[in-house]
Amino acid sequence: MRVSFLMSIPVALAAGIGVNLVGGVSLDVSSISGLIAAFLFGTLTIGVLLRVAARTRFWKFCLFLGVLSLIPLLIEGL
């Protein structure tokens, strides 16, 4: 579980940089600060999810993530 979450850090960072470069967006102060904020928030979120996964049974954790992933769909439908 830990390896799968930690492997997402460089992928997300590379995706953010790649989207900026392919999209023709220059790396100015606001985009760099947004990239750093997203990196820090993602790292914090991974830490929280790892602690939750360590304290709960795996099936409950999967159910929690499934429900959590449906929330944006419910919000968009409103």
C-alpha cells in the first residue's frame, strides 16, 4: 500500500509539469506555486490515507475510497 501511494508522487509531479509544457503555459510564479501547493497537499493526503489504511481493514479502506471517489459525481449532478 505504501509503495503504491508513494509511486504516485513523481508521476503526479511529472504530469503537472508535462501539462504545463505541452499546453504552452509558461512556468511563471503562480503556476510554480500552484505546483508546489499541489505537491504538498498530495503528499499530506497520501500520509493521511496511509494512516487510515493501517488502522482499518483493507475491504473497509477500499469501500471508503470507492465512496470518496463517487462524491464528485454526486456534486456534479446537483
